[in-house]
Amino acid sequence: MPFQHNKSNASIGLLDNFTLNIKTRSLMKKNVIRQRSYQFAVRSIELYKHLGSTKREYVIAKQILRSGTSIGAMVREAQNAESKKDFIHKLSIAQKDANESLYWIELLADTNYITRKEFDSLHTDGRELMKLLTAILLSLKKEEGSNN
């Protein structure tokens, strides 16, 4: 499969711009979200190339390229957020892009552009990104609420 899942345990920098609770701080220090969103972007690019060259599918391919690569870009932007509110906003956009990517992956599977095996792998990675982003955002919003 040209967009094969490739797990890496490499840690890439820190993303703890703000005081976060222990669970969120742990995820961010390990930089799981940055690493996983980058890997998902790479897989989205490979899927885009595969769909164009072997399936001659360009419209949905372009959509998955945009949403799949935007997740990591927004996570990176969050690292340099101007405030905690801006940080939450950027991660919220990443969460929306992850959800959109899941939609396109489901649509590709339901229209037989990708195999069930490809779908399972991509969809699992997308859902994991959604869960990570949701956990981080809930933790940040909870922390924000307790500070008011």
C-alpha cells in the first residue's frame, strides 16, 4: 500500500506553552499529537498521489490532501500561539480538519477508491488523532474553566 502506516517512536520537540494538567502535559511533552499529525499528513500526501496516478480521482483526493495535511499545520501553529485562547482555537481547527479527513476516507471507501484494509488503517489513524485532540482540548477547557 503506497500510504502504508509507519510507526515511529521519535520525539519531536515540546508543545507545552501553557500550564497544562498532568495528562495533557504528558501528551504534549512526548509530542504524540505533533508526531501523529505529521505522519497522517505524510499518509494523506501518499494517498493523494496514489488516487491521482492509479485511480484518476482528483477531486476527493485534493480534499483529503488539504484536510489531512492541515491537521499537522494547525498543531504546529498552536505551538506559537499568542495566548491560551489562540492555542485552543488552533487545536480546535485541527480537530475539525481531522473530522473532515475521516469523512473523505469514509467516502473513498464507500465508493471503492480504497480497499477495506486501506480504509481500516487510515480511519484508525484519523480516529486516534481525533481522540488525542479531543482529550487535549477537553483538558485545556476544563483547566480554563477552573481558573475562572
